[in-house]
Amino acid sequence: MNNLVYIVMDSCRYDAYEKARTPNMDRIAIGEKRYSFASWTSPSHYVLLMGITPHKSPVGVFASEVYKEDFTLWKTRLAVEELSFKSFVPELSLTAKLKKLGYRTSARVSLPVLNPFTTFSTHFDDYKLMSDHNDFAGMVDEIKFDPLKPTFHFFNLGETHYPYMLTKEDVPVLHGVHGVFKHLDDDNDKEDIEFFNQAKLDELKEKQVSCVEHIDKTLGELFRKCPEETWFIITADHGELFGEGGYFGHGPIFHEKVFEVPFLEGVVRGAQP
Ligand SMILES: [Zn+2]
């Protein structure tokens, strides 16, 4: 059975990935444009952890056929015979299925909405909310493979989420947007921050591109630690808006760009760049 490394670049819209230079990701595959099932972190991760990947929006087919085909791909991803949608019943959980197959299941997440007290941690042997929002490097430092059993490593990366690795001095703290929700109920904590102008939004958009490149560099380090039989999936949970339609960010937004995400998968090929 293959090890599985599943990386979700939080909020990374497709064209930010497309513009970024990603020699390490390219060794797996060139990412294609897919669509997330939701416009914000929690519901989107729920779908991903069911074992359903972002969709291609195919026309003229029944939804059930699309799901069926996607679940069948787990045979190739895991190098396990006879996997299908039915194999995931009744839990409909990728983590539960992998555990039943004998995998060690481990997760490192960056966004507090995915903290260990939420249902996302269910069926993981080891689940941790990182103390730093931008710590893919720390996750890679901690990664461990068991020589006796395959491992499922799930990573939710905050680097591509607002504030895109900028410091608090560079951008205002936006509760909720920043991935910090503990002040959301506080009426006395009304945010009196002017909406970003387009020049600032363009600057933030470029910053997200740089964050993808930063992740790609760290990915090289991860490749060095992964056994050969490791299947990678790299995607995003939703996109991000930088002024399109008057929006910034993601969440309560209905706009095509907030659903556009990169998707690539496979094993690592070729020598280190
Ligand atoms: Zn998210």
C-alpha cells in the first residue's frame, strides 16, 4: 500500500498556483483547474475528508457517476485492489477507511476552525493544530513514516491564507478572516477597518503567488523524507477573491473564483531540481 500525503493549501485560488513557479509540484504533475464543493474551510474540508476530491464540473453525467469514479481512483492512489464508493460505507470517511486498511493516520492543521475538538480529528491517530499559522516547515520537520505500516499524512497549510505570511504590522487583523474566530461573538469588538483598495488587493494577490512558491520550496524537503511509495495530492479547500465583484476573501460569497482550486496528484518523478 502507498503512503498518502494530502496537502491542502488553504484559500489558494487556481490562478495563484498557475502563476507561481513550482518545480517541486511539477515533479508530481501539472495542476488542473478544479472546483471546490464549498466556499470556506470547514465544509470544504468535510468533503475532502470524505474522500471526494474537488470536481471538474462535467456536463451530461449524473452526479452519482462522478462520485463513483472519484472513489474508484483510490485503488490507484493507495495501490489497494477493490476500492469503490461502497468500501467507504458506512462512515463515508477517508480517514476511517485508511485506518481500517491498516494505515497510521496523522494530521497537522493551521486553521483554528479545524482544531482537534472538531469532528475533523475523528479517526486520526495523531492530530495537531500548529501553534504558528504558517508552519509547513514545522510540519515537515515532524513528519514520520512507519517502516511497518503505511501512513496517511494530512496537511492544512495556512501560508496561502490571509495574511499570506505578512506580519500583523503589514495588514490589519481581521477576526474570522485571519483564521481567528474567538472574538467573533464580541459585539464590543466591532472592526472599524476600511475595505482594501484595488492596489492593496493586487498586492495581496501577488503575495499569495509568493506563498505558493514558498510552499513549493518546503515541498522539496518533504520529498527527501518520503519513501518512494508515496502518493501525493495537492489542492486547495476554496479560492480567494481579490476585488472581483467587489469581494475580498472567501466564505459567504457566490463567485466563480472562490470555487476555482488547483488539483494535482501522483508520485514524485525525476531528480531533485
Ligand atoms: Zn480555507
